[in-house]
Amino acid sequence: QVQLVESGGGLVQAGGSLRLSCAASGSGFSSYAMGWYRQAPGKQRELVAQFTRGGSTNYADSAKGRFTISRDNAKNTVYLQMNSLKPEDTAVYYCNAWRFPTNYWGQGTQVTVSS
């Protein structure tokens, strides 16, 4: 069992930055593929950035060049550094941990970018 707790969301002006954190409890953190997803009102949840189990990273086109995912296995934490934020980045951001056949989600943290 893995529990995920996100933090770091908030209200920021366009062009600003935020760093989201996701702290994981439970064992085997380093063996999980970790990722960040987001869901805006009226839209489906979408991938923002992820580590695969092989350690490579994937980014949504909208995140490339602005967002950076990182992880600290010693702290059981994954981060999402978000720079040059835009109003369209406004959403609830969710942390995800996946290792077949399990899939865990955090409760989400709200990010609001004002224009």
C-alpha cells in the first residue's frame, strides 16, 4: 500500500513559478513509476510529466521546456517544478504511483494561475 500526499499548490500570477511535492509512504518507492497529472474543470485528467520504471521521463507537449519532474528516492518524494506558468495551467494536480498491477493517486493540490 502506498499513500501519496501532494503539497505546494496555490495561487500565482502568470509567468510565475511553483514547485509541487508528493511525499509517498510505504515501501518500494524507488520501484514505482511516478508521475504528475492534472485535471481542469470540465476536462479529463491528463498526464503532465512522469518517470517510467526505467527512469526516463515523459512530458506533455504543454509542459515541455517549462516543467521539470524530479525525484528523491531517499526522501520518497517526487517534485514538479513549474516555471512560466500560464492561466491554462490552472487545474488540480495529482501525484500518481504505478507498479503493475497497482496504481495509486494522491488527493490533489490546486494550482491557480491568474492572468
